[in-house]
Amino acid sequence: MMSSSFGLVLSVLATLVVASSANFHNDVNITWGDGRGKILENGELLTLTLDKWSGSGFESKDEYLFGKIEMSIKLVPGNSAGLVTTYYLRSHGKTWDEIDFEFLGNSTGQPITIHTNVYCGGKGDREQQFHLWFDPSQDFHTYTILWNPKRIIFSVDNTVIREFNNMESMGVPFPTKQPMRMYASFWNADDWATRGGLVKTDYNLAPFTASYRRYKAEVCVWSNGKSSCPSSAAWMTEELDVATKQKLQDIQKKHMIYNYCTDTNRFAATGLPKECTAPPK
């Protein structure tokens, strides 16, 4: 049963929408890039291209307050140093909420970094980064964000790599009140993305292209200032069982390369964030 605080967020007037067979023509708008973003194959493929003048990006037509969204992405193969491919949820305003998947390119032969973050009220600083067990530039792989009132779960090909729990009772912010839209973009950040900016983008290899398929959104669409999800939406109460939590620990031990919760130097003045020292759920 939902707490009263979550009940205030929700209303009975919105509809659960399930986009089980994605068509990019129906689901998204290409919002920038001056023609560098293209919807192909009768709406089943979307490509974002980057050259020395610009990248490109798109966003969902609808906003959501809670949902389970997934996207299959194929990153730039070979030398992708300085390039950032993204797929994330974000609300509007100066105190925005945001849930990030970002893919930081690298030079040929070096692993691509998967960067995750959670922003609440305009503040992030909750980064976890991974080198995955495959090369994400060689084929399409599916990246899932599950966002319900109790937790945010990041998954890759149905394998959980991160969980961020609601700890508002401890004074830790959690996104429960602001609807978010899905965004995706492909842009240059060679001032920081690869080895802290030491490796720059080689534009002799341009144009670069990242590819997106199979966008699926099981969501509560935000409409006219109201949103609601029926109890039959299983993801609204989904949580990790004991076996999945153990597998998550194993994945993080093998593949996580940065965790803000262990960066004591970074938080030397303030101490680690509260969620980092809370007992595991």
C-alpha cells in the first residue's frame, strides 16, 4: 500500500500506457542536430550523428511520473574518444530530477565507460561507473531504467547493475513529485569524457553514428497536471529478491570502476552522503 506522500503525487485520472512495439515516429521527436538525427526502417531505427559542427538528440513526446523504460543502443565502434552517448529521464526547471545512462567513448581497444547518476532537486553527485562484460559498440544491448516510488533500478540486458532506494525518511532526496521526459543525445565532451580530457576526438574519423532501437515504455503518462498507475502495474512495486541482490553485488565487484559512496577524499569535508552509510535494505 502506498504511503500518503506518494498518494498526494498521484491522481486517478491518468492512464497507464504500455508501448510494447515501439515506433519512433509515434513516440519521440528529434529536437536538435539540423538533420543529423534520422528515423529509419519504418520507425524501428533511430540514428544520431555527430560531426565537428554538431551532435544531435531526441526526446519522448510524453512526460512520465514513474515507469519502466528500456532502449536498445549500439555505440560508435573503434575510436570514440571524447564522444558521449546518452539516454536518460529529466524534469524541467532549476531544481530538476534526472536519472542517467551515459556512455563515455574511448580510444580504440579501450573499454567504453557506462556512467550512471541520479539527480534530485537539481543536485547530482551520485555517480557510479562501470566497464561492462561486453563491448557495447559491437551490437545492440538493452538498457533499462525502472523508476517507482520506492527505488530506481538500472539494468543492462536484464542484469541489474545499480539500485538507488528511496530513503526520504532519512533526509535523502528521491524523485517522486516531478514528471520526467525521456531524452537521448550524442555530443562531444572531449574536455572531460575520456581520461579526464587527455584524449581528444579525432574528427578525421567523422561523421560518427550511434543507433537506437526498441524503445519500450511502460509508464504513467503525465497529463493535465495529474498521473496515476493502477496496482496491476507490477513494476510499481518491483523490488530485488535475495538472489538478484547477490548477483548485483557480484556485478559491482567485478565491473564497477567508480562509486561515489566509497570516495572519501571527495567528501572529506562533509562526510559520505547519508545513503552511503545507511544499512542495506
